[in-house]
Amino acid sequence: DSGVTQTPKHLITATGQRVTLRCSPRSGDLSVYWYQQSLDQGLQFLIQYYNGEERAKGNILERFSAQQFPDLHSELNLSSLELGDSALYFCASSSPGKTDGYTFGSGTRLTVV
Amino acid sequence: AQSVAQPEDQVNVAEGNPLTVKCTYSVSGNPYLFWYVQYPNRGLQFLLKYITGDNLVKGSYGFEAEFNKSQTSFHLKKPSALVSDSALYFCAVRVLYSSASKIIFGSGTRLSIRP
């Protein structure tokens, strides 16, 4: 157990629908990062939050949004889903001032049918 | 632009032989470099990191990596491969921007160890 919790582990939904992925960071970590990993693809950075504020945006579609709540958990909202959105979505967390890399959750596998 | 590259999509090695997974980077300033491993249907697991000091870094599962500043490389190595090492390996570099930092990942190298 890495300390980063992602729910649900698996999600199957239809095109056009909206889903919410949840992430609880490791205790003490203030930053949360979301990544998308499509089949046979590398990790695409989506968005970063630090202590409730958005810090950086990557290749995140306008149909996707995220937020980080006061208790530091984060949610990634995916709407108007398309078949191409099927992927593994990873959350990672880290703390400022530490030289360690990120701690990753086990991911949410989203299948859009 | 700051980036990290893994030139090989796949590396095939016989069990017991040494293995190398290549990584090169392009960052401004001193790099913080990482290797992660991903097993099927799992998240990424931290293997090792280079921040400063000895250019040869030892990590989990018998892996090590050599930092070479002149060649801007950070290759992952293991003296004797195991079948259980078969997985997807990602090189990563931490980049600084504004008052924050983020880690960018290479495209990944699939390591396949044959018995």
C-alpha cells in the first residue's frame, strides 16, 4: 500500500456520460497530480493541485476538470465521455521540500463503451 | 524544452544476463532524476533517484542507475536479470517552474526477460 488511495478501481460507463474519480493523497502530502495512461502509451500529465489550488495544467481536455478539497483529497471529473477516454487514470502525491519523487496510487481503469 | 527520452520501446534480455534501460534528459539546472517500474494493472513504483553525490545510485530489487552529466544520461542497470523484472520502466525528471515543480516522464521501456 503506497498510501495514495484511488477509487473506484474499475469503472465502466457509456459514451456521453460523466464520471468522477477520487484520490486521497498520502498523509502529509499537499500536492496531487493526475495522469492519464492510455493503452501502450506513456503517462500524460493532466493537472496538479497544491493545497487546494491549481498549480499546473498539462494535456487536459476541456471536458475534464479537477479540484482539491480542504481535506486535500482530489476529484477528477470526466464528462461527455468518448471511447478514446478509456484509460488508466493515476493520481500521485508529494510534499514540498522533499526530494523524493511522487507516490502513486494504483489507478482507476476507465472503460467507455 | 525540458524533457526526458527513452529511446527503446522494448528491451529483451535472457535471464541471468546484465540489462540496461536507457534514458537521456534535457533540463536546466541540476536534475533530479528518477526511475519507476510499473507491473501489469498496477501503479508506478519508485525504484531509485539521483539528487546529488555519487553518480552510481542503488535502488530496489537490485537495480542501479548511473548518472552521467556530460552525456545527460541516467541509464538503469542490473547485473543479472530475473524473469520477474519483466515490466514497464519509466525514467523521469523533476523540473522546476514558478514556485513549484513537476515530474515529467519518458515514454517508457518495456523490459522482457526470457527464461
